[in-house]
Amino acid sequence: MNRTTLLVSAFVFGALSTSALAGVPDAQVNRLGGDLTPIGAEKAGEGDIPAWTGGLQTVPSNVSYKPGDHLQDPFSSDAIKYTITAANAGQYDAVLPDGYKALFKAYPDYKMNVYQTRRSCAYPDRVYAATKNNAKVGELIGGGSGVGGAIFGFPFPIPNNAYEIMWNHTLRYRSFKAVRQFAAAPVTRNGDYTLTIVQDEAILQWSDPSKKRAEDLDNISIYYIANTIAPAREAGNVVLVHEALNATLNGGRQAWQYSPGTRRVRRAPNISYDNPGTNSDGLSTSDAFDGFNGALDRYDWAMIDKKPMIIAANDYKAESTKYKDYVKPLHLNQDVIRYELHRTWNFEAKLRPNTRHVYARRVYHNDEDAWEISSAELYDGRGQLWRVQELQELQRYNVPLCGSGTETVYDLQAGRYLALAMQNEEPPVNYFADELDPSRYTPNAIRQLGVR
């Protein structure tokens, strides 16, 4: 076995178990900041993947930045190393997720420009300290449906199973209070689309610096509001979510929706699982937003492996491209998307017996430097690959945190795609929205927010 496989074997000693675990041994914990990065990635390089040397924890010297600016690309001078096309994709079979292989087959002009790997991900020192403590005290509860003990940082930096890896994605550091405006485009086969503009905001309670452990959160990990502001026919639709930290308690996720047509706020239990995602035109599901969100309880989760794979990373150029030059027929403008070779945790979710979901199997690829889903393959009940997800990654060095840019869902059966979370022509994300207060996240409050 190669070195990466040995590490997977060492980490994933309970790949199918979801019973509560009392952290990991001290000898493993002490690897954080040693041969592992402070959040649990392998610090050493491997082939074309360089060693992690700290990432971009502050604004790099080769760019200018002041609060309110869009981020400049610190790697703009990097040249393309090679381009993968339908003609040569076979040469890169070992490092291409199956979703990308399917896109090459479906769209002959699809390509991937691969650049040198820049391990830019970095987080505040407080996240590192909390993550190391979480390795000692974090545990799965509710059969994998919740997290106990840990707080603030990544809950499972040295994971025991695939459930813990997904929780690292779900609870990854995205600041404490944030306000964003993004665009979504459901694109037809010939490239037509109408932009939907959404203002969303969140109090990420998991990252509340005043909390000491998960049990202090009253089972709410995130307060979330999404307010659609354009086009006019959709404006005023508001979604409110109280995301559960343990889906087996208090009914799990609580959601409400305000409709300007009825001027009523209604409970919205359909904002979960495989119900059509908000503003998705039926091209995605509620639980596929942000790669994956919500309860894990309809699937059995299992590790596959950890190895170098191609992902979309450091995509500053893509985020600075105007929508008219970015959103194209069949797929996004691949000339502006940057790909790199990173080590990813690869794991799958298989639908449990006697449960239902439109996706019978889901395969995820999670970047070790961010604990964030980079891409995924979604299979239908016949076992056929149906949809492919891609989440572009870039270091928000002004915070700092490793965040996502555009999320894309390619529907191979319909020949259409959905581009979500695009911030190209929107105001920069405010990751320091201290004015947000939990009192805002009530059904009465969103009624006022939704009035046109």
C-alpha cells in the first residue's frame, strides 16, 4: 500500500461504525500541527502536490485589498500546466472523479485547465486551537445524526468514518455571522437563463466564540434566511431555517417560508431531503445546496479512499468574470475555471432500505485542506449517473477561511445545468456581520422582510 492508503487505514479504523467515540488517542491528536496541518490534512507533499506551509492566513503581498473590495487573484501569473479534453481524458483517469469523466463524454468541447497546486487554505489560530481540542472530545451522537462535545473548529480533524467527514463539511468554519448576495442561473440547453438574485444571511452558532461545547447550542447549529430579491415575479419569497445539530432531537430541521402572493408564513417541512431546491428550477434537491446539507439519516455512509484528485481550486478568475462571459450553453466557461491536483477524501452514501430519496447513491470528494465538498456524483434509482456537482474553492484571505464560490449541478439526463452561489457581480460577502441577532430569525420577522 502507498503512503496515502496507509494513512487512510490508520485514520478510518471505524469506517462503518456510528457509535459515539471518545475522541482519538493523544498520540494522534499531537500530530495536528506536526506531520498533519492544524485541521488534519497531510502536511507533506506528494508528487505534484506540494507541502502545506501555512496557506494564506493574511492578505498576500502581491495584491491590494481594503474592506469591501472583491478579492484579487494572488496566483494570476500562474501558467496552465496542461489541459484535459475529451481526447486525452483517458491519460488522467486515475485523478479524475467519475463525474468529470461523464462530462467529457457528454460535452465534446468540455475541458479542464490544470494549474500548479497552491495549498492556500488557512484559518484563524482560534479555529486551529478549537480543532485540536475537538479531536479529543468530539463524538457522534444519534447514530451519526448529530455531534456532541466539540465546538467552533472542525469537529473531527482525524476522522474515524465517513459520517465524521461529512460533519467536517457541514460544520466547517465560515465565520460566525455572515451576509451574502448571490446569483443563480438555471440554464437551458441552448444557454438561455434568467438570473435569480438572493440575499442570504446566517448566524453560524457552531462558530459562536462564547460557546464552550455543542450542548450549549440548544440543538441549533445555524440560523439562516434566504430572501429572493429578483426577478420581480419571485421577489419577496423568504425562507427561514433553524438547522438542527442533531436531527433526531426536537423534530430536526425547522423551516418556514413566506410567500408574497398569500402574505402568509407557513411551516415548510418540504425544505429538506429530495424536495426541489429553492430557485433551482427542479435541477437540484434541497439537501444538495452547499454540496450537501441537512440530516444524514436516509443513507449509510462509508469511506472509499483518500488519494490525489483534480478539483476546482483558487478560482479567483472565475469569480471575477462577468455573467455574460461565464454562463454558457451546456456548461460554464471552462476557460476561466482553474483546476488543481489535491488530495481528497472520497466516500459514498447509499440509500437505506425502507427510505426514499431520488438519489439512490451519492459519491463525494472532499478536499483535505478545507474539509469542503469539491465535487460529487449523484445516481438515480437505476444506478445511472444522473447529476454531477462541482464546488469551486478559493481562499478568502481577508477573513481568513477557505470558502466556496460557484456551485454547479450538471443534469446529464436533461442536458441542462444549474449555477448557484455566483458572486461575480454581487457585493463582496460580509463575513463580519456583527449586527445579526437571533431575534431576527423568527417567522414574524421574515413576514416583514418579505413585504414588497
